[in-house]
Amino acid sequence: MQKGQISVQTENIFPIIKQFLYSDQEIFLRELISNAVDATSKLKTLSSKGVFKKEIGDTTIEIIVDKENNTLTIRDKGIGMTEQEVEKYLNQVAFSSAEDFVKKYKDENAIIGHFGLGFYSAFMVASKVEVHTKSYKKSKAVQWECEGDPEYAIGDSDKKGRGTDIILHISDDSKEYLGEARIQELLDKYCKFLPVEIKFGTKTETIYEGEGEEKESKEIEVDNIVNNPNPAWKKSPRSLKDEDYKKFYNELYPYSTPPLFWIHLNIDYPFNLTGILYFPKLKNSLESQKNKIQLYSNQVFVTDDVKEIVPEFLTLLHGVIDSPDIPLNVSRSYLQSDQNVKKIASYITKKVAEKLAQLFKKDREAFENKWNDLGVFVKYGMLSEEKFHEKAVKFALLKNVEGKHFTIEEYKEKIKDNQTDKHNKIVMLYSNNPVEHDSFVQSATNYGYDVLELDTVIDNHFMQHLEQKLGDVTFVRVDSDTVNNLVQKDEKQESVLSETEQEKVKVLFNTKINNPSVTVTMEALSPTDMPVLITKPEFMRRMQEMQSMQGFQMPNMGERYNLVVNTNHPLIAEKLVKMKKEEKKETFVEHLYSLALLNQGMLKGSKLTSFINNSIDFLK
């Protein structure tokens, strides 16, 4: 065999490749199979143009594990290479020096296609690489081998058929790649949708012969084809039915809850991009999703970390994006931020907003029925992307405690006459837990107010966002103040108690409660409102909740609240003030205070037990 040296100016090229790519070692299989796919695709192109005139025949790529000989083989039936092509493509690594190589590859702007390093990734796992190749042209078969240093050997091969066999002699520290389960795992991860069939051994299938009572099952061995060469996102949307999209979703994420709906992406200018994005049922969650968007480049899996290519709120979606125009670094695992990436992100955001607007306009009732699952996603998008907010403000919904939905403008129009305060702000009352706040909600509705249900993990931020964007709106939780103060107007209700009587009642409550975190106030409410109630100031409570969401606790911000005594309630105005015995007054005040705590879900532990026991004694 003829011998020579690979054209590099340093002997250290292979150790550098191995060391630099080591953290992403498993990608060697993807790179070599991608090369095999390219070789096959080129043959099909030559055939379609009449350059290759013979029958193409079977083009299945085979992956073969030989544990006895410690080899892993990638075999294709593509165009193959002549001896001159082997010299050109395998013996020249285009770097001026190892220093230049390292500099380029540590820079995330380096793109693997510029350097043809895919083949050399084989040396990350192999102590020796053999290539047996025969061109589709009339030429002899060629053998090439190298042991991970600049020296190589080239000569004749006894290979009969067209195509290329790459035989990896797996090194001692990479024996995991001789395990069928490990190879199957990598094929499932990287090659699931490659456009050429890939065979990895065989599998057993059950077939049925005969009919009726004579029907019998029979097990047969068939090729184990690991990929779907023609996935849904590469097909025309017109050729696909709803069931096809659902089936593909199950192919991507087996055993997952079916999606709400989907968007089929297809654009060829100013960049190439195809894909299908699915809207999952998010419920009330912003947790990291296990079913992430998968990024492909010409059907080759790249990564499921797509935060560089789609805005953060869109990472809540599932599905596939495929674009050959996304710049990748040497290991194809990291995306390079450039103008194309920004354009793609903008395009996807626009398509998502258009799809939601279309669904809202086409069938509002169906859209409203999906809002519990869509709400978190839409609100997150409005918070994080200005352009999405501009479109979404027309279809984002607010739901009241009665279960009715309104757009933001519709709701403003509905409540503005009755819920505009003295500063000309429209007050949107809300509850994040209508069951716990039932008495406050009832008081507000009895007062003629409408109450929203805002109970998602993101609503605190969303309310502040709308207050800032709209300017004429403020949100107030129903338990943040007394009902007559929720929408602050100049109107005041008179108390039936004198100022002296009110002061005595206030002293009674302060003395019995004896808690500096509780502010006791006297309010003249309706006699039908609660006698005593606890309110939590909106600003302080919001601050606490937002700090808590972010995992922080503000110092000196314990459980502070107001205890409001309704001086017009009969239990205060007629009963408490007329009691003679101090002991009885104290017991009465304690009971009213316990009821107020119970109403807010704040009566717990020994205090709750004591309250229950006292109530039982009272009933005897």
C-alpha cells in the first residue's frame, strides 16, 4: 500500500480534535451517518439529472456492530470515492496550524461545514479507522486507513459494491459504542428523521395468516429501520389531516398528552425553515417542559436547547424546527447569534401570534374553552416580547369568577361606569383563589362590582405589565381592603357609633390581639358586611408574592395585615358596645378575631383547635 502524511502542519491535530470535542463525543455517529446520507443524496441527484444512468437500487445505510472484532461499521451505497477523491477529501485537513485550529474552534462563530471535520470525529472513539470505498464511476475500489496520527495508508480494496464502508476500531476507553442499546439510543436521538433509511440489525415482528378461526400468528425477522425518512414537517400541509399531526406528535413524544393545536411552518425566503410547532396543555405551570422543541438541520438532529433561536416564551411549545441556514459551531450543539437567527425568531413569533389571532376570530367559543391551557403561554409572551404583546392584546382574555371571558378592551368597557375611581383609573378587582375569598367576592358582587379570576403563576407580573402598558387601569385584590374602599371614591358611609365608642372598640381589639404586625382600623361598612375582616394591602402583598416567586424573602416583611372592624354591624354596634363585663367583651373580641382569621385561611394549629373546642362548648 502507498503511504503518506495527512496534509496538516502539526502532529498534534488529532489530540486537539479529540480533546476539544470530547465533551460531545457521541456526535461522531451523527457526523458519519450524515456523511453517508450526503453521499446517498448526491447519487439520487446525479440519477435525476441523467449523469448516473444505472439503477440506483437499495440505498439503505447500515450500522453494524461487531463485538468480536471490536468494530463499528457505517455502510452506505452512495456515490463512493475514487482514489483521487480519497486523497482530496480524507488526506487534507485545511488548517494552517494547530494554534489557528484551536483559535477558530473555540470561537462559536466557527462552522463545521467550512472545515469538513465530520469524518475526523471518528477518531474521538476509534484507535484506527478504515475506509473501503468504490465510486459510482468506473474505477477500482480504494482502501484507506489511519491510526489517529498524520500517517495514513492507501491502496486497493476488495469491495465489490458501490458506496463506502467506514470501519471504526473502537478504542479501549470507548467500548460503550459496541453496545447495541447505546447505538440504538444514539440513532433514536440523532437520526430519527434522516431522509435515507437506516438499518440497525433486525427485529422480530408478529404477522397473522389466515382468517377467522384459522387465523394464526407468526413471528418473522425484519430489518430494524430506525428512522422515518419522510416526517410530517417535510410534507405539504395540504396533504396532512389532523390525525397525521397528532400521530407525528406521538412519534416525537410517545405517551404524552395530546396537543391543543399546531402551526406548520414553511418559508424559503429570506431563509429556509420548515417545522411544526405544537401548543401543549400547559395548565397553570411554567415548569421546564420535558417535551422540548427539537432543532434539525436538513433532518439531522442538532439540539433541543433552542433558546437562541426562539424567544423564551416560545420554548413552552413543543415540536420541530428544521433549517439549514442556522449557523452552528464545530459540534453543532451551540447556536451562533446572528441576523439570520434574529429573523427566524421574529418570523416564528409572528406566525404564532397570527395562528392564535386566527383561532380567536374563527371560533371564539373554542378559543375560550382552551384559555385555561393557553393563558400562561399568551401572558408570558406579552410580558417578554413587545411585538407579541401588540398582537396578543387583541385576543388575550380575562375571565371573571362567573366563568365569562372578555378581551381586555371589552372588560374595560363593561366595568368603567361602576369601577372607575376618583383618579379616573378603571379598577379591575380580582381573586387568585375565589373559593378562599368567597366572602370577599360575595361582598364585592353584592356591591355591584365584577371580580376577575387571576390564579396563574404569572398573573402578578401580568397585572403590573397591563397597568404599565394601559395606563388607565389598576388591579386590586378583593381582600386587600374593605368593599367600600376597593374602588376609592369620595363617597363615605356614616358610622352609627360615636367617635368615643369607636375608640373604645379599637382599644378592646388592640389589647386582646396585642400584635404589632396587625393594624386595627374602624370602618363604617354596610350592616350586611362582615363584622370583622382581615385585609392585606395590595402593594405590600404583591411585593411579598413576587419576592416569594423568585425565591427571596424581604427582610422585616412578616405577615402584616389590617384588621377592619365594621362599626355598623349589629354584633359591634348593638352587642359589643353594650356588654358590661370586661371578660365577656374579651371573649367576644377573640371569637370575632378568630372568625376573621378563619375567613382568610389564617387560623391554624392550636388556635384553630381552641376555636373549634370553644365553638363546641358554645353549642352545648
